[in-house]
Amino acid sequence: MMYFSLNNKNHHSNFENAVLRGLAPDKGLYFPKEIKKLPNSFFENFSSRSKFEIAFEAIKNYVGDEIEEFDLQEIIKTTLDFDFPVVPVGENMGTL
């Protein structure tokens, strides 16, 4: 997955560089070159999926092949290894 600076769309970066640098050299935020729609199957049985499964499916397109799937799953398990409440804000809608 490639990213570009929101200050200069001609400045491109891969996932690793975007994450490690945080900001582009022009101080712009990195933004994905493409935002892929999650498939309908992602939302099927959503409430029965673990937070790890949801996070993996949501982020894997943005990482591409830069991190092996197994390693990405381990990173997610380590990163999300805490409880976080989902607070209802409307019908079928919540926020962290």
C-alpha cells in the first residue's frame, strides 16, 4: 500500500516509512493512496467476531504485504491486549 502526503500528493511513501516517520518531510499527514471498501462478509456476524479479528480485517489492506499475516495478527493481539468499552451513541452505533 502506498501513501501520500496531504500537503503534497507527489510525495509518496510505503507503509513502513509512513508509520516510522509519522509525518511526511513537508509536515503533511500520510494518507492511503486507495481506501478499499470492506466486503459485505466483513459485517456478517460482526458481533460474534473478536476485536482482534475485526482489527486484522480492517487494517490488512493498509499494510499490504509489508508485514506477514501471522506477524500482523501477533502485533494486533499485543496492541489490543486490554479491555475497552464500547459506549452506545445511537441505534446500532457505538464509540470507544
